[in-house]
Amino acid sequence: MKAPTGIFAAIVFAASVCGLGCHSYHVETTVDNRTGEAIQLLEVDYPSASFGANSLAAGAVLHYRIQLRESGALKVLYTTGNGMQVQLDGPTLAERQEGRLEIVLLPEGKAEFHPELTQP
């Protein structure tokens, strides 16, 4: 049995509209440990979620892909080799931004943030 042409056209149209309107916005994020020592309990908090690692060796880089579903500030938390807890405030991120974000952890609890993000 052959489907009516109108129904088939409606299905194709609906599928194409969904395909055009369903873009996933991602930010390729890297955390580069240039502190000179291994760090523990790394946590990167961004609007609506977080990621991290139990440890990150000196000179190591952690790659993670995030999706921004809300707007807000980025925060980085970790513990140094001697047990000092570090909390850093990063840039404000906006929902639907995409691109790249590099976080460079430096000695003495400092960091550099290098965002290359689109405007929402």
C-alpha cells in the first residue's frame, strides 16, 4: 500500500526542520597543569554541570567537551601537593556559546583563562 503524498511530505518537512533547529553547542575545554607539581581533586564548575579528575600530573593536559545550558561563572578548584586548596574564578560563560576554552593552571594558585567563544 502506498502512503499518501501529503503525509510523506509532512514527515520529510518535520524531519528537516528538526535537523536544522537541533544544533548542539559545545566548548572544547583543556586544563593544562603548569603548576610544577601534581594536583589532586581537580574540579571545573561551569553553568549547570562540572567535570574533573582525581589527579593531574605536572605538565599533563585534561581535555573535556562541555555544553553550556545556562549562563554563569566558571570556577576551578583543586588541591596542591602540600594539601593547600585552591579556588579560582574564571570567565562568565553564556548559554549557547561554542568554541574553545583553555585553562592554564600556574604556580602559587594562579591561572590563565583563554576563551575563544562565539557570542550567543
